[in-house]
Amino acid sequence: VIGNTGRNFGAGMTNGDAIVFDITGEFESKINQESVRIERLNQSNDLKALQILLEKHIHFTQSPKGTEILSKWEELSTYFWKVIPLAAESQQQETAQKLHSISNLSTKA
């Protein structure tokens, strides 16, 4: 999302991730904390994937805002949030615990 967001962002979000551009610093107060958590987008693989998505977005839409972000990428890439659904996070943890338990059983046999 490179445009404005409303309040209660992420309510009911159970899977996937969202990326939100927040140059105004208001987004953090607009999320639904019961459904999602946010973290700054700072891993190089996430940033590279986002850069590619923005390039495609600009190609198809001629987006002035997307063009501006890419032209000042080093500065503006620090304004992105990654939105992570808590439901998906707990599912991942549960799956990891099950896999760990299974691997412990197989090593004891």
C-alpha cells in the first residue's frame, strides 16, 4: 500500500503479509493490534522484492508516487512497515513445534 490507510488496518487478516508505506508516521496507530503486528521492513530480500513489485506497479500504472519512491529509494525505503497477521504467526509456531516433536521422536527410536 503506497496510499492512505484507514483505522483498524488488518482486522480479520489471517494469512499473508502486507507492506505499507508510511511517510507521515501515522500508520502504527491505525492497525488492529488484536489481528496483526508490524515491523519495519529492513531485510534485504524483502526490500529487493518490494523494489521489484514497485517497478512492476510503475510499469503498469505510471504511478507518480511509486516513481518518486523508487527515485529516492535509499531514503524512502525506510518508511515501509511489514504487517504480519498474528493468526499466521501462531500457525507457524505450532507447525514448528510439531516438527520439532516429530524429529525428537525419530531420534529416540
